[in-house]
Amino acid sequence: MKIVFFGASKFVIPLIEMLNQNFELTLVVTTERNPLDTVPQYCERNNIPYVAIKSLDEAKDMLKEKNADLGVLAYFGLLLPQAILEIFPHGILNVHPSLLPKYRGATPVQTALLNGEQQTGITIIKLDQQMDHGPMLAQEKEDILESDTTEALHDRLFTKGANMLQDIIPQYIDNKRDLKTQNDEQATYTKKSLTKHDGFFDNDNPPQASTLDRMIRAYYPWPATWTRLIINGKEKIIKFLPNKKLQVEGKRPMSLKDFLNGYPELKEAVEKLF
């Protein structure tokens, strides 16, 4: 079975690895255009054909030439038009890290953590032209731990998604998997994307400790949770990291204890946050 994968970010590597080991992965299409980015690097190391694109027009002819049976997509960043969907006889399956129709959009894991959810999951759908809207093939829940960051939760979810997909693809191709329409009335949506400013908080009007904790975990590793404080007469960016670690602009991360020892003038400003 010939498969093309569409995706970006280090979180999708378990999916690429599974597809490469269990099916004929003929091409990876990614929006990561720097050869040092995770997906291009992984494909180079494992001799997997890939193409880094800015728009889907760049890949259309190549996709047709591959004659793939099925597409698989996760965290790709571009909405696929009908002309691309129709290239694949069995369509394209999307691995989405939320319990759809909840948290449609680009930042479902971050949003679940910010909202203090205790549970999320993986949903595998057949893509249509609307965002995260297509019929569902499978869905599995995953508990959110109190220590979970966006990075840790993504890693678990996409490992789970790869295991699910390995079993589902043959069943789906053999028409042994029912498609379930999503309930659009229950749909919720996330932000389209995050910016560095999303992680900022005003230290003169800081969030509650519980809210700050969720921010720190949701915005790790990017864009990070940060504020500005005066150190030695100069305004510096201070990042707040998981496990009560802090990082002064231009310095290494350090424990809260070491931070307070090194910057005793900030003791009152920082301790009130925890």
C-alpha cells in the first residue's frame, strides 16, 4: 500500500516512523523548509523521499506521479484543497490531538492545558475541505497529568496515534471501519496559531498561581511564558519554565532557589507568583 505523509514538527516523527516501517511510504510532504528542521533531517537519515514546500502547487505534480493509495496528515499547517484530496483513491486520513469535535484547529494540546482539562485524546478522521471536520474513524482518550507540558503530551498523543493508525489503515482500506459524522453543534475551536506575545504576562498584574502553572506547561517549549523585570537597572526578559525553573535573558535555566540567590532584589516580585 503506497502512502504519502503530510506533516511538520518533531511531534509527527512517530507517525512517519510507523508508516515507513509498516507500509510503502513513497513521499513525505512538509512545510519545514530548513534542512536542519526535524522532519527533513529524519527523512534524510532514513532515506525517505521528501519535499519541503511553501504552497501545495509545488507538490501537486509530484503527488500525482507517486500514485499513492492513501494520504496521512498531521500538523501540516496548510488546508488541502479538493484537487489534492482527489489524487488519493482512498482519500487522506488526519491524526488530530483532541477529542473531536472539541478543539478543532491548530493548537488543541496547548488549549487543553490552558483550560485545565483533565482529559484529551487522539481522533483519526477522513479529511474533507473544512478544518478538522471530516467523519471519524477512531478516537481514544488520554489522561492529562498534572506535570504535562505541551511537549510531553504531544509525544504521548502521537505515539498513541501511530499505534492506532497502524491497525486502522488496513481496516479502512478493506471497508471494515465505519465512518462517524461529527456533531458540529458540539464543535469548539482553538486559536489559529500562537505568537511569542501569547506567553507574556504583566508582572504588575500577574495571573493566579494556578493559571500561571497552566501557562508555563502549555507554552513549553514555545513560545514560553515570560515577563519583563528590572535587573541591575536594565529591563530583562525572564522565562518561567516547568518544574519551577527560570531563565534570565541570555542566561541558562536555573532553579527557583538559585534564581533567588542570584537575584535577591527580585525575591518579592517572583515569590508572589508561586
